[in-house]
Amino acid sequence: MNIYLSANNLIRYAVAYVFITSSLMKIMSPDVANHFLGLGLPYPHLMLKLVIFLEIGCGILLVVNKSVKYAAVPLIGIMIIALLVTKVPLLHTGFLPFAFQARLDIVMLLLLVYLYKQYSR
């Protein structure tokens, strides 16, 4: 049996892993959920449920390689909002602390844009 993982497959699986585990932590950990609820977003409980739904749903679509382009779009939105709400305020402490804290968000955003472009063909 030939098992071959292309770079695109590895990226899809890695991105899906991050979003699915993130959503499961929001469900399972009161600390993670409370942190999200304390971000100052409008309708925080509704937003929490929406983000969990999108992260799990789009993560599963990435794993099964279905509608990857369309699954990437809401996840890109989630990452942009996450950067703006949780990381950009860290710029007042300096660029390096911001860059360190935002590293996963930036990498995920770039990988999602890559997936969007790859599956737009």
C-alpha cells in the first residue's frame, strides 16, 4: 500500500488539528471558554457557540478534503479577528512580545490563505 502525504495534505491536517483542538478546548475547559467570553466581543455566548461550530465544522471539512476553499474563508476571518482582538493590543509592550504571542495566529493565517489559493483552481 502506497501511503503518500503531499505538502497540501499535511498542511490541511495540521490546520484542521489546530482548529478542532481549539474548539474542543472551548467546550471542555471552562478557563478557555471564560477567557473567550471576557474578550469584549458583542453577544459573547452566541459568538462562542458560533466560533466552536465553525472551527469544528470547517476543521472536519479540511480533514476530509471537501470544500477546502470555502472552509478556509470563515477560519481566515476567525484568525484576523483573533489577531485584532487578542494580539494587536500587545503592540504597546513592544514588537517582539507581540510577534512572540502572535506567532501561531500569523502562521495559521498564512496557511489558511495558502489553502484558499491552492484550492481555488
